[in-house]
Amino acid sequence: MCKVISSWIGGLDDLELRLNQFKGQLTYPLVTQIINSCKHEAPSRRILRFFLWSNKVLDSERLKDDDFNHVIRVLAEKKDHTGMRILISDLRKEGRVMDPQTFALVAETLVKLGREDEALGIFKNLEKFKCPRDGFAVTAIISALCAKGHAKKAQGVFSHHKNNKISGLEPCVVYRCLLYGWSVQENVKEARKIIQEMKGDGLIPDLFCYNTFLKCLCERNLKRNPSGLVPEALNVMMEMRSYRIEPNSISYNTLLSCLGRARRVKESYRMLETMKTTGCAPDWVSYFLVAKVMYLTGRFGKGNEIVDEMIGQGLLPDRKFYYNLIGVLCGVERVSYALELFERMKTSSLGGYGPVYDILIPKLCKGGDFERGRELWEEATAMGVSVSCSSDVLDPSITEVFKARRKVEEDVKLEKFSRNEIPRLEPKSRRKRGKVKKKIRGK
């Protein structure tokens, strides 16, 4: 049965014809088992057709509400909007119950597909699906809407149900969602209102709330007011400390990321030093963000000092630290510095050197340094590292070497003319400006 459903051969009608030839005893536990076995391989529409066929065949035994909810969740995970709509409609017509977890996943999927109004429509008619409109359902729809930046619609839902004393509704969780939703839109004014509203309700914003607001503020200033990145972010951090909330590395890294994208080098370095003096130890992401902006702006020696300082602090970065920085150095045509950084990576014994060899070997060979490229190739082979780039890169007759383009000044050859043949250039005749006669009109 699983092979028939998972097969891509034939249409849906052909599938139903083959299902009708099934001579075994079909039960609803078997239906659930078959769907679980083939839900990853089988197309969503074939799963739906099998389930509808099973519901028709098992009319006397009748599938349970849990089976309907399970298949709806499977279709939601596969992001099959039409399939979800068909099965939700059948669930409503047959008077079945929709689980709150099913509604949460359906709402999240619909919002991700750009159908937030349809998700709101299901939420407003939950009583028709016999699903309780409790705190879990309200939080689920607000969280789904805010995840994609529909904060205004989510705030409307919260405002409508805030004073109804719904059981299970946690305002702190809802405020977090709303703050994130306005942060996605980079709306600092509305995000600040949410924080003030939290304080008015007696809820002190926690570290997550302030970090979310800080990200919203920095992203907005990056686009509109880069010079205000540091002072406004520091004001938020002072406010955090007034509530005894110490900014962590995530708080500073949010600011460092925006400073790096704005190429504000001095401020990036100062913020790294500020982290040390305020007692917030920089992590490897902090060092990465500052080293990256140093490399991008041509301060390669300073960038190497920052990397060495990080290693001296005993921080063990992720492989992505070296992958990204080596990629940056190759992008700005500083392969020698990239090789030095690669040596630092090998001394840390992180492993995963394959992607680095794939970057450096073609870069060296296309730059004309075939000898160094072959050395790296042999080194990778000796270490047992698999390299995905072709060995043809090492062949000078195949690999095209890219040379720097220079402006070639062409010599202008002057032809010798005799005095009689020298062309005379007549000066341009000046325009004769006519005298403007003023006409005096008599009174």
C-alpha cells in the first residue's frame, strides 16, 4: 500500500483504482500507520486521496477525529494549502473537533503562505470547528501573525480579547510576540509603545524584550540614521541597567553587526573595548564582526590582531568563523592573509577543512600561483580531506589566469606636415550681441 501511495506514476484517479483492488482488511489504525510510513516520500495530494478513500471505505467503522487532525497536520507540514482547505472543510461538514495544536499549525502555515486573512477567518469561526477559543488559540494566532510582521492585525486580536479574562492567556508571552512583530517592520515607535504598555500593566520587560527592541532600533538607524547607532543603543542599555538587566553579548553583537554593515570601523572597535570594561565578555561572534569590518576596509593587520586576541582569550570559534573570514579575504583579493588565517584554523584542530581548500586552491590557480595551489591539493590529499573542486584547476593549460586590467595608454603619432600643409584653425567667431534698444513709451 505504501509503494502505491508513494509512487509518482499515474494520476489520482489511477491511484484510487489501484486502491480499490486492495483485498486486505482496512482499519483506522492501519490508515494512520500507512500515512506515517509514507508521509515523507509520498506527494501530499496522494496522501489526501488515500485518506478520503479510506474514509469512504470505512464508513461503518468511521475514522476518529484524531485521524483527521493528524492528516491536516501532515498536509500543513507539507504546506499544501488546497489539501488543508479540502480536509478542513470536510472536518467542519462532518461536525468533527479540531484540536488546538492543529489550529496552531494551520494558522502558522497559512500565514507563512501569505494567507493571514484566511487564518484569521478560521480563528473567528473556531466554534464551528468545536475548538475552544482559549488563551492557547489566541496566543497561537498572535504568534503566527507576528512571526511574519503582521503586528497590527495581531494587536487588534489582543486588544479584542485582552479584557475578556480568557483562561490560559499569558500577557507576557503576547507582549513578546507583539514586540517581535513590530521589530520585523522596524517600527520603533510602536515597539516603544509595547514596552510602555508592559510597564503600565506591571510587567517589567526582560532581556529578550530589550534585545528585540534594540535590534529594531539598530536596524532602523542603519537605514535612516547611522550616526545615531551608538548613542541611541547606549541609551537603551542604560535603561536596561536601571531595571537591573545587564546587556549580554547578544545585545552588543546586534549593535556591532549594524556598525559593521555601515562600515563604521572606529565605533566597532570602541564597542568591543566597551564590552570588556563593562564586564560583558565578548564571544567569538563579537570578534568575528569586528575582524570582518577590519578586513573589508583594508585594515588587515588590525584584523589579524583581533583574531589573535580572540585565540589568546581561549575562545574556540565555530568553523563558520574561519569560513566567512577566509571568504572575505579572498573576495578582497588578499589570498596571502587568507592563507595565514587558514594556518590559525589548522592549529585549533577544528576540522572541516574541505570548504576552505575548495576556496583557496581555485583562487590561487586562477591568480597564477599554480605551485602553491598544488601544494594545498597534496596537503589535503595527505590529510584525507575530500576536495570537491576538479584537479583540472591545477593544469595551467586549462585554467585561465585572470590578470589585473590596466589602462593602456596608446601613443599618439603626430604626422609631419610641411608648413604649407599645416591646417590652420580659424578661431570661432564670437556671437554678436545686438544692442537692445529700450523703447520709451510716452505717457
